[in-house]
Amino acid sequence: MKDNNCGYCVGGEPLAKFGIKICDLTVSQLILFKEQSHKGRCIVAYKDHVSEIVDISDEERNAFFADVNRAAKAIHKAFNPDKVNYGAYGDTGCHLHMHLCPKYKDEFEWGGVFEMNPQKVFLTDEEYAEMIEKIKANL
């Protein structure tokens, strides 16, 4: 099930507004969030256009969280954050996904309230490619 208005479903330009697909995982896709105030921030988006975790089977839910775990391990290995925060939002997007937001003690927002898209740090295409390769190498 796909939604033609959803960046997670259709990719391309709608996805490129905020992210870059890294790869497919077992039941989801891993996406690098373009705004990198939190170095290594990614999104794990479920393969189908469902709104809620309760809309999928227990088996699919377990596989989704295994994908989240796999991505988190890769982020930890690649960037050595002090903490990874996890957020599931989507009041308007309504596509099951989880933000993986690495936090660093001496950097942006440590100990503070999370800002969804601070619009502060954007990288060059080469820098995005380097980050993606670093994540892939640790999956």
C-alpha cells in the first residue's frame, strides 16, 4: 500500500525535500535526514503507508524495531554519539517512521528540548555521500 503524496512512498522529489535514501532494510528504508544539526540523524520508514504501529502485525512490528535497532547500531559505530534519541511523529504525514537523533554532550541541544527541523546545518553532496557510506559500512 502506497500513497502518491508521501515522500516515503514515492521517493524522488518529495523525499529529496528532507532526506536521502540510504538503503532498504528488512521491512523499512533507512533515510539520511538532510538537516544535520545532529550529526548522523536518520529516519527509519516502514515499507508500507500505514499510520500507526497498531496497524501492522506483531511480526512486522518486531521486524520494524529490529530495523530501528540495526540503524541505531550503525549510527553509534559510525559517529560515536553520547546518546541516540528516538522519536515517532506524524500528525500530518501519517506514514509510520522513527527519527534516530544522535546527541553529543558538547553540541547542539544536549539536555534541551528537541527541535524537529532547526534548519541550521546542511551539507554538500560529497559530505552527504561520505556520511551515507560510513553508515552503510556499519550496517
